[in-house]
Amino acid sequence: MHNERHDERLSDEELELFVQYLHRFADHDVDIFLNLEVGEPEHPVYVLFGRDYPPVGEAADYRRPFADRRQVTSTSDINDGG
């Protein structure tokens, strides 16, 4: 996939859309785990998606993007995907 803006950072709006798509992807496409290599081949980024909680370290090491702006609408737990 090639994008003319590949060398630019995401705008705030694009980042928010990315996180929304990431939530949908995790909810619908990640069964147990998925490991990816992304980015430039010379400087790859390794991404691990998993349902084990937490896969490495402590739960406090992980943060939810935009959590400071999110309004709590339910009392569901961390495993609800949202």
C-alpha cells in the first residue's frame, strides 16, 4: 500500500480514526493473537496483538489512546474491547 503522505505524521483526526479502526480490527479480526511486522524494511516495527492479559509487564504499563477524553458509559471490564 503506497500513500503520497507516507513520510508525514498522522494528523490528530487521522490518529483518532486509526485508533477507532484499531478497536474494530481487534474486536473482529484478532482471535487469540496476531503478530505483525510493519514500517520500512530497514527499520521495522513489530506489533503484537493478543488476548492474553497483559502479554508483557504490568497492566499499568499499557494505556488507552484518548482515554482522558473518553466518557465512561458502562461498567464493563478491560476485556470488552472498548
